[in-house]
Amino acid sequence: DAKTTQPNSMESNEEEPVHLPCNHSTISGTDYIHWYRQLPSQGPEYVIHGLTSNVNNRMASLAIAEDRKSSTLILHRATLRDAAVYYCIPRGSGGSNYKLTFGKGTLLTVNP
Amino acid sequence: DTEVTQTPKHLVMGMTNKKSLKCEQHMGHRAMYWYKQKAKKPPELMFVYSYEKLSINESVPSRFSPECPNSSLLNLHLHALQPEDSALYLCASSPLIPRNEQFFGPGTRLTVL
């Protein structure tokens, strides 16, 4: 599994954009980059995933570096409900592609 | 229905007890998972079932015994647990199409006395 490096914690103000970085320099060419988040006292929740191109959905945007060694999850306008631990997870496409190997993640605090 | 349900929400058991955790989904997903999460740590995969067959066991001790009686249900049978097994046990499901998202339940908070 590719190793990931994320900041332990980040802080944001409500209604401001948040950029959550992730380094995954050992990612293989066929690994997708998945992001999950875990709100307090809940199970993890899928946020977004991508391979090479930038991706958008209703929750967030994912910007992937051209060399794919890093990516950034972008929350366009943070709300208090976005306070959570965010996990960046490279995910293989081979026989073990159903596995999610969680790293330590980034604890995001959103200030009102 | 995009929900994974888990029962019970909380469980306290002694080291000699036998108990079971239950997980249910009605999304037609053919892959189901058990994860264990200790306090302040990320979830760790324990087991994966695909088409009701055990496909991955992450070297979990035999005091944890998974069971998938049908495509909607996943059980985790617990016997002779240790206090260090106290954790949040999370169930998840996903389609078998590669790279699709996993849907997680809220977890069962287990305390072993």
C-alpha cells in the first residue's frame, strides 16, 4: 500500500475555503486517490475519489498533482458540519482493491 | 435506502461471554467489511466478504469469528475477548465494482471487562 502524509490538524473559519493536502509519493500508476471523512461519533463517510484529472462533486473538489505524488481536497465553503478527520487513501485496482487502508488523517476544526 | 445499520450501539461484555455484533444493508452490495477502531486511531480492516464468502482475513485472532449468512447480513461473533479488544467495531458495504465507495455503519462500541 502506498504511504500517505497528511497534516495532523488544520483549522478553518466557517464559510471560508479549506485546502487539505496529502502526499502519496509512492502511489502506483493505477491507484485511485480516495478521500473519506469521519465526523465525531460516526463511521467514515466517502467524500470523493480520482485518478489523474481534477474531480468535483457536491461535497468537495479534488485536485491531483500532475505527477500524482500529491493531492488536495478542497472544501469550498466550510461549515461547522465539516469538522471531522479527513483521510486520504490510495486504493489499488488489483485483487485487494476492496481494501481501505486508513492513515492517521487530518483533524479539521471549523471555527464559527 | 443508503444506510448500513449496526446493532447493538453499545455492548459491555466479560471475558468469558459470547456475544454477536450484527450489520445489515439493503443496497444490494455484494462486499461487506468489518473494521476495528481504537480510540484516537484510524479504522483497521479485519475481514472482507465478497459474494458471502470470506475473501480477506487480516490475521485476526480466532476469538473473532465473522459470518455472512446472506447478502444483506454480516455478523461478528465474539468469544473469550480481552480488555484490549475494547474498541469501536465498524461495518461497511460496497458494490463489487472496483474503486467504488464503501458505506459505513455508525459502529458498535464494545467494552470488554
